[in-house]
Amino acid sequence: GTFNNNMRVSVLFFCLFLSSVFATCPNVDVTSPFDVNEYLGVWYEISTTPITVKTFERNCYCTRANYTLEEDGSVLVQNTCNQGSVNGPVNLANGTAIIKDPSEPAKLSVSFGSPVYAPYWVIINDDYQNAVVWSCTSLGPVNVEYMWVLSRNNQMSSATYGSLTAQAQEMTGYDVSNLLLTEQQGCTYPSST
């Protein structure tokens, strides 16, 4: 009796504790309809989250991505940036994006050589000219959140930027005032990507 009840109560409290310790990403809608073929080509990074700049875009300027459809239906992702300055040496990172669920083609998953694919969700699509991409992964008690504001042009008007980021904040809960602008002026872009 009493021991079993105490044990059940202890297990229940432990489970409640665990559920409160583990973070969950917000359920964010992606853009729809979405045609990955229209999304292909070069996109300039207008801004991104601080964690991006501190990790895989450390000391990067003029960051952009080129998406190319592969024969197997996956998308080749070629991210480039100039290391150290707008005229610095070009750093290239190749990745693969896949669409796991054809009914939600804007929910891509991307990997840069790892067997683990991270979410790459196109949450805002402004006629394939501007876009906001969201990625959130729950790791124990924290959410690892990435956001990219992208454009077909290397500059974006402040009105368009303000509108896109306000909408993105409303959708994700992410404080877009934390986004860092990517230097895109005076850049020497590689001709191949």
C-alpha cells in the first residue's frame, strides 16, 4: 500500500519535473503554397540570429546561399561568405536539403555532412523575392533557434525588413531585435555561386 502510493507519487512528480525541464519549439506554420523550384537560385542573407554568427558564420561577410535541384530530388545548398572582410577569401560550405513530407514542401531539412538533418522551414515567402527561414531544435531545457531573413537582392528596404521581421516574431515568438544584419555592401561575390 503506502510504499506503492508514495512511489507512484514520486514517479508522477519526477515525470512532471522532466516535462518542465525540457523545452519545446513553437508550432510554427510554414508558407503555403510553396514550390521549391521557384525557391532555387541565389539568396542573400540580410540578417540572422547571433548563434549563427557565433558558430558556422563566424567572421563572415557577404553571406549568401545558392540552391540547386539535384537529380534525386534533393537540393544542393552552397553557402558562401567572405572570410574576415567584404573582399576576404571565399568560404564555401556544401549541404543537402530534403523535403521529408511532400504535403509540406516548405518544411525542408538540411545537413552539412552530418547524418543529422536540422529543420529549415520557410515561414514567410514574399513572392520568392524575400523570405524568412526558421529553425528550432529542442535540446533538453533549451530551444536552439535560428532565423534567416533572405532576399534575391543584397539590400532590403527598411520597410520590407520591418514588415517581414514583425511577422516572423509574431509567428515564432523570437525577439527579432536580436537579429544581426549581415554586411552586404562593397562585397566581392564569387562568380560560381
